[in-house]
Amino acid sequence: MITAVTCSTGAFSRDPDVVDPAGIVAVARQIDADGFELLSYPAFADDADGSTAIFARSGLPWTSLHTGKAIGPLLCTGTDDDRRQALALLDADLRLATAVGVEVAVLHLWGMPDSDRRFPANLAAVSDCLDHAERFGVTLAIETIPCLAATPLARLAELRRRDPRCHWTLDTEFLALHDELELALADAELFARTKIIHVKDYDGEFFDAEGRRRYLHPGEGRLDLAAVAAAAASSPSAIRLCLESSSARADGSIDVGQVNADLAALRGHARLAAA
């Protein structure tokens, strides 16, 4: 079976300056992907009904939604007010997910600046998050993101013990940062609950000499993305490969050719893995 190769809208948008819903849809129409993961930005809330209508009426094949990245940091604090705000943000994203017809939503359960330093608060909130997703008929897939106190796989193990309903999104770059990518690919139990693999390459550096975030394209780093595709193809569950490498230029323009080249590279790995 050939693994579906999808594209995050984060590959051709950027918060806060390249987040116009109509612009995102216009670029997506130029992208050769099996589907798209819609990355939720705070700006969408400024005109929630209008943004939702643009995405829902686009006719694009939405396959997943990445919830807003403010949710995890709010949950980190452990306060009732912040938890209520985080769950309200989650509900707004889940409404967007149902409006565009997707059944999987990606969640950063923890996040900067605290990352996982206050993980007990995140752990205590996971069942509430899963309950909210179930009410919307959406599967929540918690993502492996950078940690400061433990490692992504250690945190997923804690979550798995806390609530067996958890599903996962694996991130190649973030797992490689913690030297856990190969461990994740070899973990059959983890893969059985995995929905998506976010793909970025990695060479050991997150930032350039000027301190700007780097997003390496497939083939620019040292990761064995062929092995990632092979692991996805051999899984008994359907796992999508989702491109996240950014092709948004400093001036806000999008290198559509780079996005399509990245997807072609991933598609080549997926086809070889299925052969």
C-alpha cells in the first residue's frame, strides 16, 4: 500500500504575516499533494465564520487539522482559568475541523516557553482534551515536540499510561533532536496508535547564524526519510506522511516549486517503500 503524502499549510504560510485564508487556499491549489493539513492560526479567530467558510468551500482535500499552538502553554500553567481558555481554543479548532470534514486533529499538548517542565499539568488535562475531541467526532493525535525536562517518547509513555485513548503524531525533526527517531520507528505499539508523521529534515541545528529558525527540506539533512516512509508503509494502521518544511520566503512569497519538489521526494520514498 502506498502511503498518502500530504502537506501542511504551514509549508506555505507563516504566523503572523502570511495567514490570509484566501491566500492559503490559492497556494494550496498549486500544490500536488494527496491532501492538506490545515494549520490553525490565531488570526483565523478575527473572522472565524469567514475563515471557516473559505476553507470549507474550497473543495480542497483536507485530511487533518493542526490545532493552535497556544493550547499547550496555557495547559502548562495548571490554573483553572488557563485550562478553560485552552479548552475553548481547542473547541474552536475542533469546530473548524468538523467544518472542513477532517477526523484527525494534531495537538501540541505542551509547548514553549515552559515546554514539559510543568508536565503534570498537561498530563492532568489530557483526558479533558480527549473528551472534547470525542464530542466533536474527531481523533486527537498528540505530537512529539521538543522537551526540556524529559524526552518526547518518555512523555508519550506517561500519556499512554494516563489515558489509553491517546493517538500520536510523530515529528521527524523533533524526535531526531532527542535522538529518538529510530526508537519511534521501531516501536510497534507506538505505531499502532500513530496517525501522522510530520516530515522535516534535520542536521543538528535548529537556527542559522543570525538566530533564525531553519526548516530543512527532504534531502538537506541527515535523516533517513526512506526508512521513515518504509516504517509508515509497513504499519498495520494507515499513517500519512505530512510535509512541514517551510517554503515561505522572508518577503512573504511562497516557493511553490520547492513545496512540490519536497512532496515529490516524499512520494518517491513512499512508492519505493510500497514496492
